[in-house]
Amino acid sequence: MPDGTPPLRCLVTGASGYIGGRLVPELLDAGHQVRCLARNPAALRDHPWSADAETVRGDVTDAASTRAALQDIDVAYYLVHALGGGSGFERTDRDAARNFGEQARAAGVRRIVYLGGLTPAGVPEHDLSPHLRSRAEVGRILLESGTPTTVLRAAVIIGSGSASFEMLRYLTERLPVMVTPSWVSTRVQPVAVRDVLRYLVGSARMPDDVNRSFDIAGPDIMTYRDMMARYAEVAGLPRRLILPVPMLSPGLSSHWIGLVTPVPRTIARPLAESLRYEVVQQDHDIARYVPDPPGHPLPFDTALSLALRRVKEADVTTRWSSASTPGAPSDPLPTDPDWAGGSLYTDRREAVVDASGAALWRVIEGIGGDNGWYSFPLAWAVRGQLDRLVGGVGLRRGRRDADRLRAGDSLDFWRVEEIEPGHLLRLRAEMRLPGLAWLEMTADRTEDGRTRYRQRALFHPRGLLGHLYWWSVSPFHSVVFGGMARNIARTAERAPKAVPDPAGTPPTG
């Protein structure tokens, strides 16, 4: 450590999420040892920091795996929340926090650090939105756990890829004239993600007698209308006309946000509900323990400029969609040797491609987002809209990076479940379906050395509705999946022929 203090052993939960995925490298840069608790460790495999951190499998709702993960840990970061997890999310959050607090105390953890939500002054907890109420309850449970706890309470977090930033960005960029809910006039105090991370890292070394909440915020108190106006100015957009409409409830607001932005209704609703309240920092006591360097906390305009630069340079390390969608399937895998059985419908396509393996792989890895899905765009667009109408994520999540994918990335209404560069891309569906679905694309060699493209769509139906769903859409597969295979092959064939295959060119067979 630069100051001669020994490094701490830190556990990070939620490392696949927006904040957790950025906190891990910050802790490593500070000289600490990091262990990540993940339900699916493979989702962290391709992060740049993965080789420098330990990853263990587990779930904060499971006592045994939580207990094992907390062994020999000094500081445990609790960065999980069942946002959008259905009507029972408050109970899930409550049970998970109690389990984590009990296991941390039993393991002798020196400190828990939790990132929660800034709540309005003078509003009883039972009158808060379910989202804010749950955040407050989790903080209280951890503070009462018997392990010294730091609860950091933030309002709107501004950073490239955050849900709050994406909502602000798309609303402002896409709507020069906006009919908006009345909450655009509510005062909030946003904070830059850089300051959030700085406070999280600094909280690890708080004295053992500190067990309390701290408000964290930037220097600017503003309304959401102010934030949209400032965004337009910083982004070089014409001035926006904003017309508040009082009758737009949080429920209607969430539908409105879902239509305009990539943020699905299940996440937009708690965000909109939270914006009904004035959330302003009541104190800045955090500076007693984590001093602010010159220029910090960052002003709102500076935080916006940094986030916009990251977006422009395609250097967004994590996004709001980095964490798996609540309720989305993760098991079983269709390739598991102990596949549970039952029906598994499969649509297979194959083509020999007059192109190099590298050219074909670039097309495969570049699929989705702005590049689309190489077949029947209207069908994909309609499927995306239908998904959003029933509360799904739709197609608007796009890609974190325009050219490269890594395990765990969200990709429109899919998630990268497995990627072997140059050879295999397997996507797991996160749209609303009566079953489990995957889309698999591979590039390999034929026996005579030519490039071969293989594509496989798999569907494991859930009940009669699942079977009916497959048979109702199967007549369109030749257009959707067949067209995809043909167009991916043609796109690869149109690529420059002189590009050599990379060292990781697919094996033969």
C-alpha cells in the first residue's frame, strides 16, 4: 500500500452489476485483495480485472455459500438489490440482508459497506415508494447486524451506462418537446459515479466504532427539468421545451419512459417513483472519514461531460444492464451433460462461407445493437415492442461495446452466456417467454479447409403454453433464422479477403 498500511481483504457482491463491476478494479488499484461472490462466476470471466480477483459461486440468499465467501474477509461490500424483481422483491431484499448480516458477524468481518438510496427528510418510511422503502430497510438491517456498517445513500448517479444517466440521455436527445410528469419539478442532488466509487473505496478504512448512514451527493441541487436542460446544453443540443402534466402517475410515467428510453418498465417504475420525493443531502459528514480532494465532489456538468465522453469513445465499462434481469433464466444450460430432459426444440442452420474465419467471426461478434440481427428487421422490432409491452427489456438495451463482447454482456434482449473468441457465441434469451431459449452461433472449418457457419436456436418450453408458443412461431423460422444465417454469411463474404485469421482461428472439425 502507498501509505504503508496493510491491504484489506474485500468481498464484493454484485460484481456483475453497474457499480460492482467498477468497484472491483478501484479496490485492486488501491492495493486491496478482492473476492467476488457471483451466482454465475463465468459472467465475470472476461472482465479486464478477472485474473487479479478471486471469484466464488454463491448467492446472498443462501447461508452456506455466503458463509463460505465471507471467510477471512475484512470488508464486505453489499451491492445487490432485487430492483424490478417482481412483487416480492421487498421480502427477498429483507431476507438476503438478514442472511448477509448474520453470516458477516459469524465470520468476524470488520465492516460492511452498503450503497443505498437517499431518502427524503421528514417522510415516514412506510410512506416511501417500495423501492426507496426497501433500500432503507436493507440499510437498517445491516446497521443492526452486529458488524460495523457504513451505509452510503445516493440519489441520482451520473455516469456512462447508469440507468439514471441513460434515462436522462434518451429523454433529452429524443424529445425536443416533452410532455412530462410533475416530478420533473422535484429537487434532487445527483452525484458522479466517480465520487460514489471514491466513497466506497474510502469507507473500507473507517474506524471500528463508526456504524451509521452517510448522505453522498454532488454540489448541485436541481430539478429533473434542470438536469434535462443542462444535458441539452452540455451535449450541444437545441433548447428543449418541457411541459409538466400532473396526472401522469409513476405507473404511466414508467410506460412513457419505456417507450422513449432503453430502460424497461420494471426498472423505470422504481426510478420514477423515487423522483416524486425531494432527495437532498442533509449532511456531508462522509468527508470526515473520506476527505474530498480538490474539485470533488464533481459538479453536475463535469459528471455529464465525462459520461458523454465515455459514450462517444465507446469506453463504457459497465452499464445498468450489466446485471442479469431479475427472473431471467440462468440454468440449465442446453449443453450440460446432465440436461434435465423434457422437450428441447431446436432450429439448426448451416452454411459454407467464402470468407476467412476472422471475417465471419467479426460479423458474429458484431451482431445486435446498431448492426441488427441480419434478417426481417420488422419482425425483430415487433418482437422487441411486444416484449416491452409485457414488461420485458425489448431490443433497446443495445450493446456495451460496438465491436467486442464478453461473457455476461447484455445484447438487446439476449445476454452473452458463453463466448470463445473466433469460434463460439451463445446467447441466452431475457425476453418474456413461456420457457428457456438460447441462440448459438459458431465459426469453424470444414475438412477441406473452408469456413463454415453454424447456427442453432434452442427452446425448452414451460408447460402447454410453451409448446403452443414454439409451434405458433415456427412457420416464421425459415424467414427469421434462415435469413439470419444467409445474411451473416453474405456479410462475411463481402469483407476484405486479405485480412489474415487471428491466432485464435477456430479449430478444424
